[in-house]
Amino acid sequence: MYAQAGPIGILMSDPSPYAVLKLADFRLLLIGRLLGTVAVQIQAIAVGWQIYSITKNPLALGFIGLAEALPAIGVALYAGHVADVVDRRRIAMSCLVALCLSMLLLSLSSHYVADQNQLVMLIFTVVALSGFARGFYGPAVFGMVSDIVPRELLGNASAWNSTTWQASAMAGPMLGGWIYVWLAAPATYLFSFTLLLGSVLCFALIKARTVLSSKKVVSIVANIKEGLSFVFSNQIILGAMALDLFAVLFGGAVALLPVFTDKIFHTGPEALGMLRAAPSLGAVLTAAILTHRPIARHSGVVLMLAVAGFGLCMIAFGLSTNFYLSLCLLALSGALDGVSIWVRSTIFQLVTPNEMKGRVSAVNNIFIGSSNEIGEFESGVTAKLMGLVPSVVFGGCMTLLVVLFTAFRAPKLRRLHVQSLYTQPLEPNKAE
């Protein structure tokens, strides 16, 4: 692990927004995450369009998210424990290898399985298996940042992580849509497989290793309880997690984009790729700005306003029938979500002790990471019960109510200034 400088040292000696990029291991981590995220986003486009083209049922799109989320949630707490007691780089590499095998299975299934019902079941099975890998990957990669980056550059690292993730989430859907049109599903999954191999190579070249705690070994259950206690006793972390959980749960419309593409805009997979990429376009622009102008003051208020703006964008998107207006609304929603991501990731990195990063990230994945997939399921169910447009408008309205509730119930989050976290001591580990 790199030596950590004093509270002001690195910031004062190197205030450049590119300071963290001088760390070779961090550059490899960014490239590895970029390749892996692009691969997964391409897979999401291919799976979504393939399932919808077979079933013509929006509820089936919701079940895709649920199939991946449930395994990830099921292993999350144990995965967080493992990420705090095992070298995180090794965990991440193992998960990427598992995802490689998943992509290969999807490609072979799409090419050789002729029965459409059987193919749908195989796709759901592979997606569920990849959910287990994702459950371990998230806590490991979150903790790796602290293994590589000094504390004083964690805000800078969060901005670059967000920029890279959003850039890959923008490029992935657009590539996926076009590759699917040109080469069909089997080749699309094979392309993702190749990108994941590149990601494995990047992680293999990282030299930093997790510095494991030398304290007395405790049981798995006690270790997990320690992490849960830390999260649920910290109003700032818990408030930020809960805010994003319910905003994504109710406000997301990503799962329904294949239906909007087909029924509202009357276009094909290439347009679906553009719609899926639009939020990430807005988010990557926001993240690029935040690398140069971080939100140092009134960060909690900015977070809540950004989530409220996201809800309003979803309401307007649900009511729109113009493809280009909808693209702009999705891009704006992504820009606002980019603000939320930056504030939350910076909070989590600065407030959480390194020896608890895996467990806190695991709880965060249950709250936030899996809320994307559960939100997709909620979108599919509400679209089936309420209709396409009413379900999206309803979700946006619920997001606004969540923001209002959080503003009253989490005053510490509302009054938060991120700049104060750099000099604020970490909360002690109560279990010690």
C-alpha cells in the first residue's frame, strides 16, 4: 500500500486535477475498469434487445435485472468480509475471469440454441451466475482505490473513477447497439469477452496489494456485524445510500428503453444504444468538470437538488414523444446523476476506514448497486400494471418525495461540506 501523506501535504504540493493519474497503478485500475464496464454495458444492450425481441414483454426486461440483482445481494455481505481479509486485486481478477466465461456462454448459447424459450432460460441463467461475480467485484474494486491512492487524493480519484465509469457506460451502449445490428448477438457477446480479457490483464499488472489488518481474527459473522454497525450508525453514509437507493428504485427508466424505442419512437437497436448512452454522456461531462472544480461546500444540499432534478427529468422523459428531446432529457438526467455519484463516492472513500472498505462497499452495493437491477424489475412491473408512460411519471414523482423525506430525516447529510472531511478524523472502529 502506498504511504499516506499528511492532511494537506499532497493537496498543497500538487493541486493539479491530474495528480492522481501520476500513479501508474491507478492508471491501470482506470483502464481495467473502463474495459470491463464497456463489456458489461454491451452485454446489457444485447441481452435487453434479444430478450425483448423474443418475448415482446416489458415484464421480461424487469426480470433480467432481478436475475442479476438477487445473487449479487445474496453474496454481498460475505463478499464485503472477503474484500477486507483477502487481497482485493486477486478477488477482482477472479470475478473478471468469471464474467469472461459468462460472455462466452452467452455467445455460444445465442449461436447454437435454436429453441427460443430454451434460449431465454439460458440467458437468464447466465445473467444470474454473473450476478454472483458482480457481488464480489464491487467491494474489491472499491477497496482497491484506497490500496493505491493516498487519502488526500481520494476526492480526485473519485472524480476520475466517475469520469471513466460514465465514459465507458456511454461508449458501451452505443457500441453494443451498432455491433448488435451489424453482427448479431453471438458476435456482440464475443466482443465483450475480448474486452474483459483486456481488463484481466490490466488488473494483473497492478503492483499494489491490500495491506491486511494485523488485529486478532474474528468470525465472519462478527466481521459482517461490525460493518453493518458502522454504516447504520453513520447518518451521512446511511442517508446518502438511502437517498440513492429509492431514487434509482423508483426513478430509473433504463429497463423500459427497449419498449420506448419500439413503441414510442419506432426505431431499432442502434437508437436503443443512443438512448442508453445519453445519460452517461451527461454524466461524463459532469464528472470531467468535477475533476477540475470539485463540490467542496454545500455538498449535501447539492446532492439532494441533483437527485430531485433527476426525478423531474424522468417525469419529462415519460411524457415526451420526441426522440431528440428524450435524448436531451436523458443526458440531463445523467449530468445530475453524475453530481450525485461524485458526492456519494467521495463521502464513502473519506469517511470509511480502509480496513472496512469492503464491508461498507458491500452494504452500498445492496443499497445502490443492486437497486439498479431491482429498479428495472420495479419498472417492468409498474409498466405492466399502470402502462408505459404512467409508470415512468409515477417513478419520477416518487423520487421527489424521497428527496423531501431525506432532507428532513438526515440533517447531517443536508449540512455536509465535503472539504471538511479531509481534516475530520475517521470514526473509530467500535468493535476494537
